[in-house]
Amino acid sequence: MSDADEKPEAYPADYVVPEVWTFERQGGKFGGTNAPTAGARGPPKPLPRGKHPLQLHSMGTPNGQKVTILLEEYVDLIPALEYDAWRVNIFDGDQFGSGFVDANPNSKIPALLDYGHDDSTLGKDEPIRVFESGSVLVYLAEKLDARVPPESRFLPPATKPALRAECLSWLMWQMSTGPTLGGAFGHFFRYAPAKIKYAIDRAAMETKRIFDVLDGRLGGADRGGEGRTWVCGDSYTVADMAIYPWFVMMYMYGPNDVESGIFLGLKEYEHVNAWMERMKARKAVRRGMQVNRAKMAERHGRADFKPEEY
């Protein structure tokens, strides 16, 4: 019998792939909210609005944290800057409320509404909407970098095309690897209603490869072992902010048979771990990681943090 004739083992054992897939309610953590359709659910639910021009609707998970890290970095650099951050509880299905779907038709956090713009093509008091976390990072950097000293900017300017391309490439690298880290490994290791060895093994293998890519980058594997302080070299950028929360999460998936950091052997990535310590040393990073989590569901001003956190 050839390999093509062999039938793979099914799970459950009696499962046969149908000619046409039909939706059945899934089990697990997100089984009650996942569906194959888009759009708002339930009665109208407008989004809240605070007093600041920048209104962030998000949750303190990696895709939200990368944005609040950037915003907190700017808060440190721009005394007049503030923003409101409202929690969108994805476990409760808040992302399917009509107001949030208007902000992001894909129903994924984060979504940013910017009322402080001068775009005359929009109606009075109509915000610019920005969705998808990488897009939000680029939008904010292009908007706010002009208000900070050149050496403190987080997105290399067009006058430095090579560095800008490198930064955007690593940002998009994070965007492409996030579904593997969370949607594949995180789901099958923590949230799936059944522990499937093949799924966990495949996702774990790819997760470790992703860590190895970054470890080689930070360790200077492409330039004779001359290491880098930040992902793009000497410049701390939105690429670092985007990658960090996801890599933190890979140590924390649980409860499970073992914590994910131990399961994956993540301490072996020397350069990644040193970079993570540098990230954690930044006060803005530590603050950004707290926003829209259980202990700080909303953030409306500097007073939401302790003075020593600045």
C-alpha cells in the first residue's frame, strides 16, 4: 500500500471528513462565542467614550498590550498626551457588540478611535477608526513620533528607508507568527476541550522555531555573533513592543499539565531572555502590560497608576 492509500488516524476515531462542512457548536473556552459568521450580535451596544481624543477599545492580552505599551511610552515623552482605554472582554463576547463591530468589522481587539484629527473628509465629530494591532501601532507612531525628539521615535522615518523596512518587516513577522503562538499552541495547549498530541506537537515545534528565529536575530547570527540590543539594532521600535507581549505569554499558558515555558524549554533562548529583561526594565512597558486587565479594566489618566510607576 502506498503512502497515498494510507488513511490517517481520525480523532475522534469515528470521524469522517464530510463532503461539505457544517457548523456545530464547539466546546472549550471559546466554544460559546465562535461562529462562522461576522457582524454584530444582540441588541445595539454603543461604545463608551471618554474625554480624550484617543479612545482605545481593547483587552489586556498580547494584541492589546502591544498598543498600550506604545501609548504609555508616548505618555512618558509627551506631557500633554492622554488616552482612554476601555476593556472589551473577549471571553464574554463584547467584541460582537454593535459599537465594536462598527469600529472593527473583524471583531478582534484592539480598535482605536481617534477624534483628534484634521481629516476634512469625515463628518463633524466623526473619528478615524483604526483596527488590527499592527496597523494601530503604525498609525500612532506616524501621528505621534513628530512630537518627540528624533532619538526617541519608535518608527524609523522614510529618510532612513533601510531601517524603516527592517522595522516594518519584523513588525509584520510578529503579526504573521501570532496566530501560531496563540491560535495554534495556546489554543491546543490550554483552551481546546481535548488534548491532541499531534496538534500540540506541531504547534510546539513551530513555536520553538519562532523563538529560535528571534534568538538568532538578537544574538547577531547574521553578523558573526555581534548581538543586538533591540530587534532592529540600537533602535527600540514598535517591533520590540509588538513581539514582547506574545513572547511573555508563551511562558504563562496554563493551568495545564505543565506551565508552557517549562514545556517548551524557553529558558534555553539566551538572547531572547536577555532582551525580555531589557523590555521589562522599562516602566512604560510594565504599565502597558497592566492596562485593560482585571485589576485595571479601564485606564483614563496617569492617576490610574501609582506615582512610582512613572
